[in-house]
Amino acid sequence: MATSASADPEVDTESLFRVLHSVMDPELGMNIVDLGLVYRIDVADDTVTVDLTMTSPACPMGEMIVEDVYAVLRETLPSSLHAIVNLVWSPPWAPSMMSDAAKRHFHG
């Protein structure tokens, strides 16, 4: 998970990962960070770039989740920064990418 210098010292990858915990995958009932769907957040100059994936390319909620990420970033970022959200498929998502909390949730 990459990070770069930001023009705004209050915006960093750690704080953005925390903010993205509020974005849920409605089918799985778990946030996209714990599911391991957020691959990268990069803060550089006037842009925040988020690379994320879905549990499968056939995920019917993909577009809605991307829109939710944009909405949360718009609420969070200062007006001097704009967001780019990339839906990526490489590497393919696997259950091993989930946080320990998500693994416990799904596997008891």
C-alpha cells in the first residue's frame, strides 16, 4: 500500500483507510477495508488515488461501492484535493486478503 507526500498534511493514507472503513459491501455486510478490497491509496500533489477491487468481476455491487468511495472522499477531502477511484482486477482478490477480524466474522 503506497503512500506519497501530500500537499495537505492532514490527509494521509492511514486517515483515508480509516475513513474508508465506513464503506460497506452490502452483500457481505463488511467494510471494504477489512474485506481486503482496497489495494492502494496514494496521496500526491492535488490528487488522492484509490485502487480497489471486488470479490469477483461479476460483483453486482461494484458500481455502487465505487460511488460510495467517491462520496466518502468528497465529504472528507479538502476542496484542494480531488479523488480518482480505480477499479482493478490484478491481483485477483482472495479471502486471504481479509483482515483477521473479517476472517473471524466469516469463519467463526
